[in-house]
Amino acid sequence: MAKRRIYTAPGSQVVDISTGTARLEKLDGEADSYVLHVNGVPSSSITLSDPQRLDFEYLDWMRRAIDVELPEGSLRAVHIGAAGCALARALDAARPGSKQTAIDIDAALLDFARQWFDLPRSPALALRAGDGAAEISRFRPDALDVVVRDAFDHDSVPPALQTGQFFASCAEALKDSGLYLANVPDAGDHRVLKAELTALGDHFRHLAAATEPGILKGRRHGNVLVLASNSPLDAVGLDRSLRTAASAATFLSGQGLRSRLGL
């Protein structure tokens, strides 16, 4: 019988990765909670003993959206932008039997994430180094339940992950009932958000967005969750779930979304 691997929680440290540096910060007063910074940007919050704890609000919104739209059973999910695989860990814990692939441009970062966070092994969670814009086209059509885009070059989304071709590849890989989720940085003018929603509209029939009211009103910078599907979204269920999150989000879809953003 093979011996069970003994896992030791890491300490705070800074390491070189393929794209620059990663800093693992152990949180004061927490036995096994960390924030992973990639090139100076907080990229994942991980609690080793509680994979379903998601401290980053937009990741909690993503999980809630998945639970509303795909409430039962295992999932076939692809994450573009892996970092510490916080959402993938949460889904693996909540949805036994799920098969997930996390893709990141930084091969060294994936190696450290596997080492530091004791991630589920393939096929539960496969790690793949590569360009997400190219890798998403390698999945079979109508194969995926969820595609999550949470990839950044410092504080901006790589341009290759904002093109019509990328969105077309995501739509092709997703089942009709599948859900596309993206973390969109908003500087207050909604320029990037509106451009992405417009481009997504060429490939998905149903769009929505959720964020904090202050971000929506342009009062501060922050994260906007964008949702897209080729099946109708449960607007009532999504609104209810996101409004009751620890960090409550305003949910917009359909005409309300178009009117609010001037689309």
C-alpha cells in the first residue's frame, strides 16, 4: 500500500516565476490562510483547511452564479487564469466527481500552486501551462459546463482574452446550458466592461453583470462579474443570491443592463 503523502503548510515567501515574482503571504492570526500575490497583485485567497472559504468577493459571486444556474451534480469546468486555484478548490469540495482544468500562462506559478496548496490531482483538477486564448479552442464542442476567465497581466486582462475569436471559442466549447463567467476590472468609466459585453453579445444570447453599487455608479475601481450563456439566465435566482452575499452585489440583465450601461 502506498504511503500517504505528508503535507506541511508553507510559510510566507517570495519566489521567482516565469512572468516575474509571486509572494505567498500567510495571514496573521490564521492557522493556514494565505493571500497569493502575482507580480504585486492579490490573485488568490486560500484557506487550506476550508477549500469552500472564498474571501475574494467576486469569487464568491462566481460560485453563487454557478450554484443558481447549475444547481446539481458534477461539473466539467475550465479556469483560464489559475493563480492559486481558489474557485477550483471550492468547486471540487462542493461537487464530488467534477473534472476541472486550470490554465495559466505561467508554468512556474502552477508548480508552486501545486506545491503550496495541496491541490486535487488530475482528473479532478488538471493544471495546464499555456495561453488561454489558444488552449480553450482545444476542447471539444459542447463539452463544458463552465468557463471562468480570471486572467490578468498585472491589473489588466490580456488582450488575447478579450477578442471575438476568444469569445467564439468559449461559446463553442460550452454546452447550450453552460455558463461563461469573467472577472472584468472596471476603472469607473465602464469602458472595458461595455466593450466586453458588446463582443460577448455576438456569441451568447443572454448576458448579465454583477458588482457592488459603488463600482456600478462609477465612484470607485473594482471587479465586475460578467455572465453569459446561450440558455436563459435565472435572473430572479441570481439577483436573490447575489444580494444576500456577504458583499452584496447589484445584479443587472436584459434591458436593465443595457439601459444602465448605455449598450
